[in-house]
Amino acid sequence: MISSPVSLAMCRRCGQPILSGDSEGVWVRADPTPIDPRQELDAILAGLATYDLHPHGLPRRPYLWRRNSFRIRGERKWQVLQQHRCPPGRHIVPPPSQPTELYIPFAYSTPGDIPPF
């Protein structure tokens, strides 16, 4: 299955920021705000898919992986995002813009982390 790093873009319908990219062969759009287990249950009951946000590669790029029943039951190691749904009502359509490529920085080492060899 083909997956691609997600990029930050604006929704063409409502103008809110979204993460968009290929996830296991399917084009997905997700809200960039992480959700907790209660919000994940509400999203699933509302018919929305949920995704794990994984950093992969060098430089570290974010990828979305759909959460199935095994991933939901397991330990939460990554941030969980929900599928984007435009809010109801009228929207002012924003002008098209280029997506922003995202990179996840590595943690900086501290002087105590360097072994003495």
C-alpha cells in the first residue's frame, strides 16, 4: 500500500487547517488537533475514521495510519487524530494555497546524555 507524508493545507470547503496525504493507499484529510480516548469514541460513533500520526524516515516526516480495532485496543504510542469533517453552515471559500511540508525535529541532547567514551 502506498503512503505519503502528510502536509498542512487549508480545507477547500471550510478554510480550516487540515493534514492531508495518502494513508495505506487512500487519500485522507484529518484535523491537526490530537484527541483523547473519549473524543476518539465520539468520533467513531459519529462515523469518522481515526488515525495515528507516526514520524518516519530521515528527515522525520509525519504519516497517518488508520486505527483499526487492534490499534485502538493497544497502547497509545502516537498522537491520535480524527478525520476532518467541515462544520455545518455556509463557508467563505479561501483562495487556493500551497500545502506546507512538515518535518518533526529530533529531541536535543543534554550534556548528561553523552556517555564518557
